[in-house]
Amino acid sequence: MSAGTVTRPDGAAPGVPAAAPRPAKASAVAAVAKAYLRSVIATIAFVVFAFIVAAALLAPWIAPQNPYDLTQVDLLDNLLPPGSESFSGQVYWLGTDGQGRDILSAILYGLRISLLVGLASGVIALLIGAAVGLISAYRGSWLDATIMRVVDLQLSFPTILVALILLVILGRGVDKIIFALVVVQWAYFARTVRAVALVESSREYIEAARGLKLGHVRIVLGHLLPNCLPTLLVVATVQVASAISLEATLSFLGLGLPPTQPSLGLLIANGFDYMQSGRYWISLLPGVVLLVTIVSINVIGDRLRDVLNPRLAR
């Protein structure tokens, strides 16, 4: 090596610019995605759920008809079995219901409502529960005790009972069932976040942040919350599946969504009376789609739990 030659610490030749380091967050996301995809079952579940979401979003363009537009529904086509052809030549691949609506179209439109209710209620409950849990863990003392007693009281009541009472009082509608689901879900997030935040609050980086006289809001949002996100993400997936299932149950009982805004649960309820007459497809097919949706979300959440917390990996 000649005199005056400077060796780059990264091993690059002199005069060649060093490659920019990859962002830490991008590397972490890539590592999580790579670990997640090692499971064939979890990968299939993710693909299935992505397909379901895409089908729901594209329902107005890919559905054979708008099942709730009276100008597109013919009552003479009612109760046709799967694969039947109507008088106008249209093929109903999944059959029709008692009002002559195409089951395939009804399922696609019903998915939109079910996913909207599940995701909206899950996100809102997550925001409320995370805020309550973080405040409870960070402040401690009598505030923590008071909040946790409220959470214990909330969790002591059966979820479906609380939702039924709220819907009897409020009535039917998308906004009302989202509100009811938020009320019954926020306590799960609050308890989970509090448990994780209590552990994180005792770690050295929180003590260092306090020693540097950082503001409480900055410590909670900039240091405490990011370390609670992996657990929150796992709980959120499970709660979204639970919300979709609960909404379907409420709609099946006739207290969820109105007939003009049907979800998968209401579609199942509409065909229940025809089951004994052999017209199984009206209830069975929406039920299968609902089952596949819930199972795929649960598998995704289970895999995320294993990836984000390797100590729990099976």
C-alpha cells in the first residue's frame, strides 16, 4: 500500500462513495416479513385474507349485480340452486335467495360491511384502549387502580350481553353497531397495553428518558408506545376477528344491521328458514365465507404472535 492511501472503514475503494445504510425500520419490517413467510399455513392465510379484502373492495365492479338495487333483481329468479340460469340468460353460480338476489353478489357486498365493522371497531377500540392503558401504567397510583377497576367491571360482563343491551337502546345501523363493539372491546386493549407498559416502564431507557427531563408526552408516545406496538398488533388481529364474529351473531339475532345494509351474518339469517327445505346454499355459502375470513385472520394473528415474540414460538 502506497503512502498516503486511506483505507475506507467500510472496505470500499478510495473515491467510491459508500452505500447508504439501510433504514433500521425497513430492515426490521423485512425481517418480520421473512420470518412470517416461513410458515406455509400463515402465508396461505395471508393470501386468502388479501383476496377476501380485494374482493370486498372491488365488489361494485366484479359482482354480477347489485343485490340491493331493485331494478336489477327479478323476483321470478328466487330460490334458484347454484349454477342455475335465469330467464334472461344470467347464470347464478352460487344460486339466489328468497328475493331473487344473486348469492355471489350478496356475499361480496356483505363482506364490505363485515370488514368495515370489524376493522373500524377494532381500530377505534385500539386507540381508546391503548391510550387508557398507557396512562394507567405510566401514572400509576390511584389513577391506575381506578382505571383497572373500571376495566375489571367491563370485562366481568358477557360481551354479547353488553352489545345486545346497547343495540336495543340505540337501534340498528352501522354506526351504532361499531359503537357497541368499541364499548365491549376497548377494555381488552387497555389491560393488554397496561401489562406491557408496566414492564417497559421499569427498563433503563425509560429511566434515562426521565433523567434527561423529557416531557411525559414524549416519553409515552416516543419511547413507551413503540415498544408496546408488537403486542398491540397481535391483539388487534384477534379482536378484529372477534368483532366480525360478534357482528355476525348480532345480525343473525336481528339486532345488528338493517336489511338495507346486510352483512354476512344477516345473509345467514335470511336463509335459515330455508334450510329444512333443502335450500342450503342461502345460509351455507355466506357461512363458509365468514368462517374462512375469521380463521384466516386468527391464523395471521397467531403467526404474528410467534414472530414478534420468539419465546412463544411453537
